[in-house]
Amino acid sequence: MEELITSMSIKLKLFGDLKKKSTKQTENIGVPTILKISSDGIEYISDILDKFKIKESEVSHIFVNNRYSGLRKKVASGDTAALFPKNMSLLYKWYFTKEEDR
């Protein structure tokens, strides 16, 4: 049964101030909060933001399976999504193209 739950979930990593959006946040500075969330009803990264009431303006960088991505990137069971807040922004947007599906 454990494998079924794992295969129907998305691993979500919340960094910095975005950790406050989860009730299961880690206390360690520099360590992300890692959650397994149900993939039911989640098709795009934007659906994850909606689920956790995260505003687009709060997010600086998004990675899906270690690839720099955008809000329109599709996600599915088994994927890993990482969200970084504005105060942890990097120069990725200047040098890399976001992966989008829509």
C-alpha cells in the first residue's frame, strides 16, 4: 500500500519564507520543508501554488525534476517540485529558459 501512496504523489520542496505556507515546516535554516502531496487535482505548478495559497509574486524560481520551470509546467505523480521565494532569487531568469507545457 505504501508504494501506491508514493506513486500517486508529488514531492514538494519549499524553501525560505515559503516554508511558512506549510503546517509541517522545518525549523532548520537552510533546509527546505519537504512534503509529499497528493497529485489529485494537480496538473500544473500553478495548481500547487493555489493549493498552498502561494501568490505568484511570492515565488522567484521553480524547479520541476531539477529543471528550471514556470507556472505552466505540467507535473505528475512521481515528480519533484521545488519553490524558492523572492528573497532567495537567483540569476537563472537571465541565463536559462523556463520549461513550460502550455
